[in-house]
Amino acid sequence: MQSPDPSMEKRPVHINLVREPMGIFATLQAARRNVLSILPWLAVKQPMVSGQTGIRWHMVMDPGAIRRMLLEKVDDYPKSNTIKSILRPAIGESLFIAEGAHWRWQRRAAAPVFSHRNMMNLAPIMTRAAESACTRIAAQKSHAVNLYAEMVRTTFDVTADVTFSGQGNMESQNVNRAIDAYIAETGKVSLFDVLGLPDWIPRPGRMMSGAALREMKQIASQSIEARQQAGQGDIPDLLDLLLAGEDPETKRSMNTSELRDNLLTFIVAGHETTALALSWALYLCAFDQEVQERARAEAQSVLNGAAVGDDVSKLPFIRAIIDETLRLYPPAAIVSRTAQAADTLCGRQILPGDTVMIPIYALHRHEALWEDPDAFNPDRFLGSKPDRYAYLPFGDGPRICIGASFALQEAVLVLATLLTRFRFTPVAGKDPDPVMILTLRPEGGVWLNVEEL
């Protein structure tokens, strides 16, 4: 790779990809610190990279091959055994984990929960949480604020409200803390995973947190049973909608265990991924003041008091900022599958048992797919759309994230609200560090100077 052109503008923070092959122990050490640090430099140059580190693995960056995996041959490429072994103790056979017929009926039953009408009904909750965030930020009376911490609080407030209608908030926070603690301990790559040892061999880090998991599931089950007895309120929340959900083909509804596992999935996935998108978006707005001012002008021209659901379609530039943020810092930065059948991708043989990864972080920065891929440029999403399988912040195919519309609506409404209240500028020497364990987090937080307008 050529040396960077000194005349080029500064780029937002990114990962330095690996240029030399790594052995098993070096890979393990690097992956436990930051999974993205093991991505090879070739992943942003070539359509596919393969190797063997205990097990055969392939990284796929070709949109056509990705389409084959996620759409045409989806049953041949289920989620990897490693991801399942990490998350199954916490969220069981929920939508995120289940495969085949068990996944399909759950998806059909849950799909109406995320209809456009229901999303519009939930918009006031998102706006309320954004306004509470503004109040908290203003009350700090400090130039430097950790916006990552604030966005985690904000999106959790949304999730707790849409899940429990504002009731049992302390219990829902306990659920969230238990899952976060579990993932922090068990999500790190084990040497056993790198060597490809069978899942039935216990991983040392995953033998912990049993009591926390039991308490977490007990709280969620009690909340479900209490709602079943009390009935729903005037505006149904997420739990009400899940309780009413029914597979239109089989007429099957979720039992308490299935409801609990999916509820826990939505609590975690529904708040952390959106908090990450908002945190990185605020960092990027501070990084590029021209973008920030343009977005603020759009928000001020559209919002008439508190933001409402219909405002989202009138905020295309703010939506483009979110889209570009998800390109540069996708929360799920690597998708991993375990091949079940022999196949051919990019002319290369795939064998049953091979690990086949889509390194979304590299895909979103691939030099053959994106112009100036490391640059922050929201306008790229206002013109012609990228190849559908070159941009995968929510996955694609039948297993595309069921909550994508919820997350995008929340991110646009919260960001627009914040930009009408504050101006954000960088804090010298405090750039966030992109680190991925299970999600791509800004290690150390997103510290920005905040000026009230």
C-alpha cells in the first residue's frame, strides 16, 4: 500500500489492518483484545481471503457471493457455532439463534410487532428519551461530556419504556446489566474456538455467570406472567405485541420461555446497537463541523417542537449521516457462518464445517466498492444507492434484522433532537478507539465538548 498522501484530509478513526500472517497464539491474543485487529489488509482489496488457523476459514467481500450466502443458500450457512455457544445460554433459541423451521415460525409471529404503524406509535417514547438526554447533558455544565454513556442511557430508556411501558424499570436495568456482564466475560475468543474444538468442550470463560443468568431469566419470566394477568394498556408496548403475536401459518404463539428469550434479545440488541450508532454519529458530526451545521439546519427547519415519527422522512441528510455512520462503524462488524454443505464462492471450494465470515467492517471499506472508503461522506447515501450486498449494517436476506426500522427511526429522531440543542466539537487527544468483542464499541467513550445553543 502506498504511503498516505499528506495533502489528503484527516480521516476519522479506523483500524489498521494486518499486513503479515499471524500464528494461532498471536491471533488469539489480538482477537481477545479486538476482533477487528486480526482482519487482513487484503480484505479491503480482494473479493475473498482464505486461510487455516486450526480450522479452515474464509472471508467473503464479494457482493454476489454474499448474496448467495444470505439469500440463495441461507440454510447452508447458519450462524457460526462460536456465536451460538456464546449467546445461547443468555437468549436461548430466540430469533437471533434459532435456525430452520423453528426460526421461521418465530419470525412470522414477531414480524407484525415491527410494522410501520407500531413504529409510529412508539416515536413519542423515543423523543421523550432524547429530550431527557438533553436535560441531563445541559445539567452537567461541563464542556466535555461522554456521549457514549449518555446514548447508552438514552436508548436503554427507550427500550425499557417500549418493553415494560415504564413499569419495572429497575428490574429491566438489572436484566440489561446481567446480559452485559455475561457477554463481557464470555464473548472473548477462546483458544478452543481458534483451534476449532467441538462446542461440547467447556470454554473456561463461559462457565461463569450462572447465577446472574438465572436471575435475569427469572425477572423476564415474572414480567411476562404479570403482564399476562394484568392485560395490555391503551397503547400496546413491545411485550403486549409479542404476547399477541401468532404465526399466521401455524397459528402457534410463543410460550413463556420463547417470549422471555426474545424479550431479552430485543432488550440488549434494541438498545446497544442504536446507542453505538448514535455515539459514532456524534463523533463524526464533531469531526466534520460542516456536516454538523448542515444537519442542524435541516433539523431546525423540520422539527416543530418535539420530534414525531412523520419527521423521519423529512430528515434525509440526518438519515444519511446515520447510514454513513453504520458504514464506517457497523455495530455487528463481522458476521460468521458455519458451512453445512459443499459449495463454491468466488471460484473457491467451501467444505462442510468451514467458517465463512463476512467482515462487514472490511466490506464497507472495500476499495472496489466504495469511493474514498475511509472518508466520512454522508452524501454518498443521497445519490444512487450502493449495491445491496455491499452495505449490510443490518444483514440481509430473510434473516435481515427484524428491528432495523425501529433502530433507524430512533437514531434519526434522537440525533435531530440533540443537534437542535447543542453544538459538538472534539476534545483534543480523546478520539474514541474502535474495539470489537461482539459489537464495535468506542473504547474509552466518545468525549466531546458540548455547547448549548
